[in-house]
Amino acid sequence: MTRRSAIPVLVLSALIMGTASTAAALMPASIPGTTIGAATLGAGGLLMFVAFRGSALQVLRDRHTRHWVLSGGLLVACYALAYYSSVQYAGAAVSTVVNLGSAPLFAAAMEWITGTRRLSLQWALGTAVSVVGLVLLSFFADPGAASDTPTDAADMTAGIALAVLSGLLYAGYTLTSKKALDQRPDAPGVMGATFGVGGFLLLPLLALNFETLLRTPATIGLGLYLAIGPVLIGFWLFGLGLRYVDARTATTITLIEPVLASLLAVIVIHEAIAAPGWIGIAATVVGLYVATKKS
């Protein structure tokens, strides 16, 4: 695979993962976001480890990659809990846009801190536009519109804070995975090891809430989809493409996700996004493109 052929792989990954927030929002409100996160990444991560167990075990035994995948596993476990909780509080559209809108900015900042990238005026301008876009979306989206119950301001604030946290964790996972892949160019092994560690860490929480997810055929189906689709297939494809591009490019391609998630949130879940909110989504995408493109 080359850098050119890796781009479509990352695009497909983004399209699959862009459906995650809508699927999670279709779960009954009585199921906590932490339970959904534990089921999604706990089951999906363990499935990925089993699928690539041979390569994953070799990655875990390699002293050059072990600390990166262990760190990445902890990050994705925390990411799952924060992100799916943010969906429950702030809705599918806002949580996804804020999460993936902040991730490239955090990734660029981390690269600057580690000395692998210099921040420029272009980055500052793009970041400012993106932040304005995120604020607009946060004020002009109402995930409670479908039930005629306006979203509580405190819930929206908590959801946005959790989405920002999940963006930070996602950026950290992207960078640790890139470091591991630089040491050992084995995408299935690195993804299998990373998500296997994350799944193992979430296994106790999944076990405690397993019966909750078996209430109806719908919750079982949604749980299976979240584990197999966005995690097993989506993140595997992401890791495959990440081997051939830098973290900044990879996180920029993920901008497809918030756009798709917003459209699905309106069409499938009937969340309401006023015109300024759509302008905010557009501003976020354009700003991040400017901030992360190579000058």
C-alpha cells in the first residue's frame, strides 16, 4: 500500500465510524453512555484481538512497541467511556463534531510539544475558525427536539466537555498508534494489541452491565453493530491507512465523520440543527482543513 492508496482506506474508515454516534443515540435512554462505551470497545476490542491474535501478541512482546500499545489501549478505553457519554448528554451531532473537531487540534499541539511540528499563523487562523464553528454548533443544535424536550443547559455543557476530553484522548491514541506503527509496520498487530488492551480494561464494566444490553433484540443488534462496525472494521481500516500517512493527515480525513454524523442525526434521530449550527459545522471543517494542511 502507498500513501495514495491509503487515503481511500481512511475515508472508508471515517464513513463507517461516522455512523457510531447515531447507532449509540438509538439505544434506550436508560442505558448509560459508559455501558454503551464498554460494550462497543470492550467487545469490539476483544474481537479485534482475537482476529489478529498472532500479530497482536508479537507486538505486545516487542519492547519497542509494547509501551505504545499499552498506552494506546488505556487511551481508547477512556475514549470510549467519554465519547459515548457525550453522545447521551449532547446528542449525536454535537458530540461527534466537537470530538473530531478538537482531535486534530490536540494532535497538532502534541506534535508541537514533542518537537515534531512547528505551529504557524496558518494553524492559529484555522484553529480560531474551527473554535468559532464549534461554539456556533453548540448553541444552535438541540438533540432533544425529537422528543419535544429541550436539552438541559447543564447536560449540553457536560456533553461538550466530555466530547472535548474524548477528542484529546482520540488524538493521543492516534499518536501512540503512529509511534507503534513506525517501530513495527504491522497494522493488524498494532490495532489488535491496542484494542485488545482497551477491551480487557473495559471487560469488568461490560460484565457488570451485560444484562442491560440484552433487554431487546434492538439493543443486542445495535451493540453488535457498534462492536463489529466502528470498532473492529472501522478502527482496523484506520490503523491500516495510518501506517502510510502522518497523524495530522489521518485526523484531517476523519472530518468526514462529523459531517456524516450530523446528517444522520437530523435524518434518522430527528435532532434539530438551526442554520447557524450548519454554518458552525462548515466553519469547523474548513478551519481544520486550513489548520492541518501542509503549508
